[in-house]
Amino acid sequence: MKEIGKRGGPAMVVAVIALVLALTGTSYAVAKLGKDTVGAKQLRTVTYRTATAALNANGTYAEATATCEPKEQVLGGGVSVDNQNVNEFTAVLEDGPEANGWHARMQNGGVNNLTMTVTALCLAK
């Protein structure tokens, strides 16, 4: 087996140059934020707004809308059910943005009464 020399070879030189360029490129990008980039001044608070509705048993439907405040903008959202176990049969029929909030409609085909919670992620304008 051939023994590798102490100095390395051309591949080692190329690897070291690539490593140095990669590290300095990252630090350069972080240090030189441009005029239209996101920084501490552009970051705003995201608030979770919720609405709940009783989701009664035996095939009943329920719906709710979590609404953002007037000086907020909806970013996204979702719906969840409390205390759901493997014996419950729920279906999400609608789940999406509506006006300046998040709306969901569900059906409960199980035997237990549940509570659905709709959540809207709201960004301060």
C-alpha cells in the first residue's frame, strides 16, 4: 500500500481552498445584509387566535372561525379536536382561510361529544 506524504497532494490543496471559500462566503452574506432583506426591524409578532365549537356525537356538524384583529393579517391556520381517541370518527369538511381569519367545519361520527378548536396565525401589520 502506498504511503501518503506529509504535505498532502493537489486534492488536499483544492479541499482546503474550497473550505475557506465556503466559510468566508457564509460570513460575508451574514455581515452584508442588503437594503430589502429581513432583519430585526422587519420581524413582527405572530399571534395565535382561536375559536372553539361543540362537536356533538352521532353525525353532527360544527363550524368555527378564528378571526385576526383589524391590524393583523392571517398567515395560516388549522383545526384540532380535543380528547380524540381511536374510537372517535371525525372528518374535516372545510379548513382554510376566510376573510381575515381561518375557518373550519367538521363532522363527528363518534359516540362522544368533543370540542373543535380553530386556530389562525395572525401577523401584526
